[in-house]
Amino acid sequence: MTATTPEDALHWRRTLNVGGLLGAFNDAGVLDSADVHVATRLTAQAGEASETAALALALAVRALRSGSVCVDLTTVATELDDPVDPQLSWPEPQHWLAELRTSPLLGETPVLRLYRDRLLYLDRYWREEEQVCADLLADRPDPPAVDVPLLEAGLARVFHRPDSEEQRRAVRTALSQWITVLTGGPGTGKTTTVAGLLALLTEQAEHGGRRRPRIALAAPTGKAAARLQEAVRVEVENLAAVDRARVSGLQAVTLHRLLGFRPGTSARFKHHRGNRLPHDVVVVDETSMVSLTLMARLLEAVRPETRLFLVGDPDQLASVEAGAVLADLVDGLGERTDVRIAELVTSHRFGASIGQLAQAVRAGDGERVLALLTAGGEHIEFVDTEQPAEALRAVLVPHAMRVRAAAGSGDATAALAALEEHRLLCAHREGPSGVRFWNHQVERWLAEATGESFYAPWYLGRPVLVTANDYGLGLYNGDTGVTLLAGDGLRVAIAGADKVQQFATSRLSDVETMHAMTIHKSQGSQADEVTVLMPPEDSRLLTRELLYTAITRAKRKVRIVGTAAEVRAALDRRVVRASGLAHRLAQR
């Protein structure tokens, strides 16, 4: 960010009538007005007059907006996203930390906390990180004894393919401990492993004279929950009849629904340490999307004798809220000898080319990535262009017309299936490479193709994305749907976690058009074919994790639209979130 000019004096990021360090850092674009206001108010309440302490507090607030749970005061001056005014007076780190140690902000009723003598937290996030660590490593009774011959026979029956040794090894690991982190990239068989694991857990309980375990399946969003349920259903159908009977009929829900939503709060739930979840087994999919706060709430609600399986891909984008919990769990628990990570590495889903592309992106191998993109083939297409409109039109208009035709028949199943054939993914919401622009552009192209007007909010074939939980309607953030012709009017079919629901358009408020969607919103979902519109090279959102997440949303084909320079820029930039959780887990 660059320093503000006189014309920017009334810009929303600018705080008026604030001088000193806070004012200088606000003028330089390092701090937003919200950071300044929070720091000003809290320092006044604590009786702290030090400008450097106020600056540290403001930077801790700023860190949350970028997904970090803390700020490293020894490196923050060199790790900002954009160059800033070199004339800024950054405090010398050691003097800064020495002053903070005696600050009333870290006093008897702390506003701030220090960890490792350099990581500065707001008190809430320090406590949540400490709680997550304590709950994960808490003493528990030994897991039920495993009937090893029965298990090995079950493993041979359920995971009978020659290339299933990773799955068999993961199940053995999971049965030996109460909490298991199961990681793997796309197509590595995570859901197959989960379905088989649940069947074998149930078999062990039956033969041990125990009742069948009560199982909960959950994911962070409605769309992720719907995909989890469908994926588990498919895998269960592939099991032998005896195993299928043990785990059929499982329902997946959002984590918020599992924990028990309470009106008026997004951080407290019906189930907590004083009212634990009744389940014997809890499976959480897409754990990379779970924030530190939500993980804290989940762990305090799980009984000590409950098996918890945290499933996900640590190389995907982390939660939109603060924390990189799954990556921290893998890094921290991976250093211990008393907890084992179950890792799947062999891809079974993709055409070889998409799997190879995902692996090359994850490794940051620019030459390999560009070679695979250039080679193309049945499953990969690279449109190397700075002017994407015509390439996108050739893909987006035919897809929108197919969705529109299916919606016109009133067949909700067909319309939703057509919707899942293709997805345009963008990094940004606004701007020429953003979702809003391309949603409007598709509507303009549709108007040209059909001769109809698309200015009304609701129209036949409008694809929609639910953007907020509505517990009354049973809709959840991330659910997708299509506007259908029903009788004399329009209704909206929404694919939920367990069924397709239809609503009058007047009943839906928190929805947006979805000819395009952000890569962040796409997590937890997939489409047969995915088109990824690369943002400009200088986009702060353009990272290796973003590109990897986008590519791995494709089941059959991925299309990259952008330049080789933009691809290289993505590979060269990593998402870095400040956290102490991995260190806490490794060292405790």
C-alpha cells in the first residue's frame, strides 16, 4: 500500500484526528481505521499511554483480517503484503517487546498476550489456541481393544484392491487412538477410507458386545456437507452387504448445526464442555476450512471417549476466518511420537494429467506446471491470454443455456445436474477479473443469445449461491441452486445436505448469482469441468494455495485462463498465517 494523498483524506480507511505512530501507519496504508479505533479504545481503557504499545495492539487486530491469529513483532516490518513508506518509524523489536512486557495491556486482566516472547495475540485468540492444544493432547482412557484378526480380515474385505495399502494403514492408525488427522490430496481416497473405517469400527463394537456407535458426519459449509453425504453414500454402496448395513443412512450436517446454533451468536453453541455431543464418532470433512474459533468450540463439545476424525487437505486454502488449523495440526502433531497422522498420497480419481498438475502446483514446480499446461490434452486446457472474454464466452454461454433449458422443463434434478457440469472460478469478487463482473457479463451474453432481458433479479435458469445460514429454511452458506419454471411462476431448487428443496423466490434473501464464484467459496464442492480465471500478477490473492484449490475442484477437466506470468506469480507466493499452535502441539 502506498501513503494516502490529500485527496484521500475522507477515504474509509483513513482515521481523522489521530496523530503519532497510529496516524502515521494509518496514513501509510498499513493500518485501517478499524485497527486504529480498536487500539485507541482499548489502550484508553487499560490506561496505556505508550504509542508503541498502541501500535502493537493495532497490528494484532490487523493480523486477524489477513487470517493470522497473532503478529510476530520481530518480523512484521518485513512481512507486509505490499511495500510501504520507507520513512515509517518502526520500533526496534527488542525494545518494543521489553516495553510490552510491562504494559498494562498484558496485566492482570490482559488485552494482549505474548507467546515465545515474540508472538503477540489478542487475549481471546491466545486462549482459544491454548484450549485447542490442551483438548487435543488431554489425557484420555485407552481406546477399546482391537480384535486384530477380525480387523485384518475386515481390511482385506473392505480395502481389497492391490493399491489400497495406504487406506488399510490409515484405518489401523485411526483405531489405535481417539483423535486422528487424516490428510490427503484430491482423489487419494479420503472418503473411501472414512466409509470403510466406520464400517470396521462398527464391526469391532458388535463383536466386542458393545452397541453400534453413534456417528456424526459434519463439514464447515452446507455445500461441503452435501458433498460429504453424497460421497459417503456412494462409497457405502460399494461395500459388501454386511458392511453396507452397518453404516447406511448416515446424514451429514454443517458443523454449526451439529454443535447447535444459538441465535445472536456465531461463536457459542448449544453443545459445549457442560453439554457434550452424544456421538461416539465424529467425522469432520474439509477441516482446512475450519477456523481456530470453530475448532475450539468443536473440541470442547466432544466427549473424551469420542473418536474424532479430522479429514482434509492441508495444502488447500485455509479458513476465511483466523487460523490455519489443519496445517498447524499436521506440522505440530507430526513432530510428536504419541500421536500419528494418517496420510494418503496416491491419487485414484483424476486423469493422470490433472493429478500431476495438482502435485506440481503443490510443490511449486513452475517448469513442470507450465509444461503440463502447455501439453494440454483431454483433461487440461491452457488459454494463454491477457484478454479472456472470447475464450470465456465460448464456454460460459453454452453452459448457461444448458442450465436454462433444463430449468425450463421444471426438472429440478436435471437443472442441478446441468449446473454441476461446469464452474467458473475467480480469485476476486470485484474488478475486471472478479465474480461480480463476470456474472453480469454472462447475463449480457445471455440477453444477446436469447433476445430476452436479464435485468430483473430473478430469471429462468439463474444459478444461485446461498451466502448465509438460514436455519429456519434449512439452508446453509455454500448451498447452490437453480431458478426453475414451476407452474405459472419461478421457484428455486436448492441442493441441500440431504435433499433438494424448492422455494418461492420471495423467501430467499441471502443469495447471489453464480455464473461465477470465488475460489474460496468453491471449497467443499466440485464440478465436472472447472475454468480458472487467473487474477493479475500483482493480486495479493494470487497464491500457490489458491491455484491448487481451484485446480482440485475439477472432476474431469480443468481450464486455466490467464498468462504464464500469472501462473508463475501464483506458484512463487505462499499463504503465510502467523500462529503458535503448531509449536504448542509439538512442544507440550
